[in-house]
Amino acid sequence: MKIGAIIQARTSSTRLPQKVLKPLPFNSKTNVLQQVIRRVSKSELIDEIIIATTIHDEDEKIVEVAKKENIKFYKGSLENVLERYYNAALENSLDVVVRITSDCPCADANIIDEIIKKHIDSDADYTSNTLTRGFPRGIDAEVINFSVLEKAYENATDKFEKEHVTPFIYKTHPEDFKIVQYETKNDNSDIRITLDTPQDYALLCSVYDNLYDKNEFFSLEDIIELFNNKPYLKDINSEITQKKVCNSLEEELAEVINLCKKQDLDRAKQYIEKII
């Protein structure tokens, strides 16, 4: 059985362009994507790491990082990330795919290995720690059998299924697959250590400032202890809303109403509620 981690990466992020190329720690010669690669490479169960980027010229910078870190890369569609994952896995003869996103520079290899073990021991089709939120956002990992990824690739039709890779499995056709959730005993879902915005970057720089010099591969336990000791760190990006995967207009409108509530946009909220 060949287990491979595929890390999706591009430079065209809308909220923070070229975010994965930003230095981390701040003012260092190491960037966010390199930190993700190096942290995932500490896994004891992953046989290979592949960067899945796009064919666009601006993403040659991503390819250069892959080459520098001496790992493989695949260049594919910008919009159809599911296709990108499928082709990267097919090209590298993977039996099991671990999906990692390049905006998670606090990825914990021990957690990833635990999810892989759970997946194999449960004889699952798909396993993740994201279906119910208990882990901090940014400690995310999904494990998918290649045969299941192939089925999603061949049958997905909606844009959100192709853009987000796995919703075909866990959201629109969960009855067709054995889906397993890797649980955590403690709820730390109020900690956000993923990278989408300038506020997220400021927080991640603070996390690295506090932990990196002591241990380059600091653990989830180290992160939680840091936030327990310095709870004000959460305030740095507490107003940031995570993008949500919606599979209908009704879900998108409901999300718009929630955003209006959060920003005290009462008139806009009332108007949207009237038209729906």
C-alpha cells in the first residue's frame, strides 16, 4: 500500500495573494509552503509528498519550492482541484491519498498519522478530523482511498464538488461510502491557525515567534498550551470568517445572513430575508 500526501498550492488566493510564499517565521528565508512540506514530511506513514499546483505561469514559483524541497509536483487545473488531485494520485500510483492544504503551516505529523491509522484500522473509504469541528482550524487532514477519489472524479458534476475535492464523498453522497471521523476529546475549535487573511498571517507569525526557536516541529499540544497561556492571541483573527462549502443557493443565502449578523448589517439582513 502506497500512501501519499498531496498538498494543494497556488499563488492566486483572493484574500491574501501569494500567501503560501510569505516568510514564516517573519523575515526568515523559509516560506509558509516550505513549513507545510517539512512538517508533513515528519509523518512516519506517508511514503511520498506531492505538490499539486496549476499550469498558470504565476504558479511556477510553487514548482520552484517543490524542487527546492526535493519533492514531486503536478501541474493541473486551477478551478478543478478534484481533477488535479486525481491526476496527481494516478501519476504517482497512490493507493491512499492524504489531502493537505498549503495554508496550514501548523500541520501536526502525529495527528496526520493517527488519522491514517484510524482510516486503515476502520477499513474506511474516507476519514477526516473536520466533519465535526473539535481540532483547531489549520490542523486539518483528510484520508481518501484512491478508488473513492476516482469515483468522485468520474461522477462529480457541481462546481463546489470539483473546487473543494471531497464534498462529493462526505456531503452529497455520504450514503455511498464508509465515512469515519477522527475525534478529539477537547474542543479547541475556537483556535484558528490557518492562513487566509493578513490577520491570520499576523497570528501565525506570533505562534512561530513563541514556539519555533524551541522546536521547529512544535506540536498541537504546544500550540494549545501557548493559547492557554496567552488567550489574547485569539483576538488577532477572531473576526475572520472561514469560507463555507455550500451546495445550494439557499445555503449561500443563509451564510450571507450570518455574515450580515456578524457585521451588524441589519438592513441588508432584513432585505435578504424578505426576498427569500
